[in-house]
Amino acid sequence: MIEGGLPLRGTLEINGAKNAALPMLAAVLLTDEPVTFHRVPDLSDIRTMLRLLEELGVRVTRKGSSVKLKVERTTAFTAPYELVSTMRASFCVLGPLAARRKRARISLPGGCVIGVRPVDLHLKGLRALGARVAVEHGYVEVSSPRLTGAKMFLGGSFGSSVTGTANILMAAVLAEGTTVIEGAAVEPEVVELARLLRTMGAKIEGIGSHRLLIEGVRELSGTEWTVIPDRVEAGTFMAAAAIAGGDVTFTHIEPDHLTSVIEVLQNLGVHVESTANTVRIASEGAARFKPVDLTTLPYPGFPTDLQAQFVALMTVGDGISIVTEKVYPDRFMHISELCRMGARIRKEGSSIIIQGVPELHGAPIMASDIRASAALVVAALRAKGASEIRRVYHIDRGYERIEKRLGSLGARIRRTADKAENALTSASRWAAAF
Ligand code: EPU
């Protein structure tokens, strides 16, 4: 429940990055020695990954935001449908299992609300390394008695793949000989994984470029690692501060990962000040934004994971904004909900046209995926009156206790039990989804 119209003020520390932590947690399967991570956010997606690792024989010890992991048993090699269907990033255990256990059986992720999400690049990379890969009964079955280095191109129709690069990188570090990945993703989360692997003893050159050169080693060792700040959480809260008005300083933030985002905020007319590890968003009241044209692209372009939240800003723009999705052409689940709050948005192919309106108004609305839900929260902070957002479990996948964090900045936001939802059995909830 959000009562809009209040400015946000104060200081907020940005958490460790979900999308950096997920593949790095999977990387512990590559060594028998303990690996400890710090600043691991307490999110349902992280808990899902830890549960999967436990099923794969990893002992998990959590203390606050630190997690110690150690492989105890190496016999399991299956990531079941139940886990992969709740979180696609479970697919990140594919590369480590193929490399270390010589076998993997991973449920094939289906499409999801943000559109078709194939895994062909992951499979192409593994095959190039010599693995036998079959897709049977909804599962990817991999047999990889001996992985050998190879040269491959991992770009696809929509650019490089973040978790695809992560998976093949994790397989190649233990393959025999040299692997060259052309078209590697350069997202900070991939860079971070490569740096972690290097600390564990992997030989990787070209980190941060589209060409990774990997010299396989026989084994990796344990280490201790602090997760980088979450650029998507940061961008979401920056959008929240901008739309609500006020004065918020974000700490533990990496402005260098947010260059395109800060530029778009400035184009929208938002005042942004940054230092090496802080960003301040300040405004006199809740202003209308300047209209902008925005295209999502792989890093360092504007991230698709912030598209929905920035569309929320544009709904109260002073003119027409155009947003084009170049990563997930169908990632527009939020627009119909935003329209229920008074926004004027029309979809044309993989673009949307937003005619800014002076005000949004509170309404009952439905969350659909992590980022679309975050966009509804951003919009509700500005809307006149109360908004009730349903299915907030989507938000909990990617934002730790969002009501506490925004509440600490002065937002009027609280979590309540969803009576309507609790009344539904899981079967009727399933039916209700269609
Ligand atoms: N693609 C292919 N073939 C593949 C893999 C991807 O065609 O084998 C296409 C996708 O359909 C998409 C594009 O390539 O059009 C990029 O997808 P990518 O593989 O990079 O996405 P991902 O690795 O599955 C990660 C994040 C997503 C984020 C995307 C894009 C994690 C765990 N997930 O997904 O995060 O949107 O990169 O940056 O890192 C989120 O956090 O809400 C989220 C969805």
C-alpha cells in the first residue's frame, strides 16, 4: 500500500548486486575449497540459488549478509524444474557442473513474462567445448567427460548474453587448452565473475572486453569476495527519488556503472551530483520531466532492467517520450498497469510512445515481474492518493524489504497481507493467472 505525493529525503545505502551474486554463487561448484561472499543481498532469488546449491551438495552457512559455501558432495548434477521455473538464473550452474562433475541435467527454462528467453548461446558454447548436449523431456542433458578449449562467437540476434557468457566462462576455466570467447558480454556482473575466477586461480585475459581469452587450469581454490553494488537497485531508487522530489544521497554506489542512467536522468531534467561512490538526487518538489528518447542496449547502454522504472518517470513528462527495447522487445508488461494509474502509453512494435500527463492517480495494480513491479512502486510514489500493489513477491525477488528502505526516506508505504490472494488456493491462483 503506497500513499503517493510525499518527497523522499535522507541517505540510502545500496545493497550488493543480485545479478552479480547469482553466477558467482554458482561458481563455488568449481572448487572443493570454501568460498565466502560478503554483501550478499537477502532476496528470494538468492535464497533460491542457495537452496539449489544445497541440493547440489554445497554446505551453506549464512551470517548476516555474508555467506560461506563449501562443496561437500559431488554426486548430484540436476537442477530441477521446480527451481529453474521460479528463477532462470538457476541455469548458471550448467557451466560449473559440466566442467567439474562432467555431467549436468538442468531444466530448460521456459519463456517468461518479459518475453522469449532462449538458451541457444549457452548450449552452443558448451558444444564448442566438446560437451554432448541434448534437450529431452524439458531438460538439458549434458555429458562432458573432457572439455577442451575452442574459439567461439557468443553474440546472438539481441547482442551478447550475460548469463551465457558467465556459463561458458565457468566451463572454460577448467577445460583443457585455450578458449577464445568472441562477443562476450561486458556487463559489470560478468566482469566481476571473471575477476572472482581469476582470484580463484583461473587464467583469463581480456576481462571487460568483448574478447575473452581463457587458458584452462586443473583446479581452482577458495577465496573471499565482496559483491559489487547493485546498479539496478541503485537506478530504481534514483528514479524513485526523482519522481517523488526531495533530496536523497545514495552511498555504497558505483556511479561508473551508471553512466548511461545518470545521463538519461539529466536529460529528463533531474539534478544529479556524483562522487566516486555516492550519488545525490535533489529537486524542488515533484517536477514534470523533459521528454526524452530512450533505447535499451547491452552495457554500457541503458539497461533493460531499468526501462520500466524510467517509463514511470516519463509518464509525468512534459511532452512525448519514446522508449525502444533492444534487449527484450516484449518487455512492456508494466504499461497497462501504468495506464490504470492515468498514464498515456501506446505500443508500436518494440517501442512505446508515452504522452506525459500532469498527474498520476493511485489505483489497485498488479505486479508481474521484478522490474515491472518496481516501476509500479516508483509511479505510486508520485500518484495522488493510495495505490495497492498486488503480488509483491515479484518485488522481493530483487529488492530487499523495499517498504523499509523507501520508508526510511519518508515514503508512506507498508506491506499488508493480501486477503484476496490468500483466499485463493494455489490451483485457482494458477487459473487466475491466465
Ligand atoms: N539470448 C539469446 N540466446 C541465448 C541467451 C540470450 O538469444 O542463449 C537473448 C535474450 O533473449 C535477450 C538477449 O539475448 O534478448 C540478452 O539476454 P541475456 O542472456 O543477456 O539475459 P540473461 O543472462 O538471461 C541477465 C539478467 C537479466 C537482464 C539480462 C539483460 C541475470 C541473472 N539476469 O539475464 O536480469 O535483464 O541479463 O541485461 O543476470 C532482472 O534482474 O530483472 C533480469 C531479468
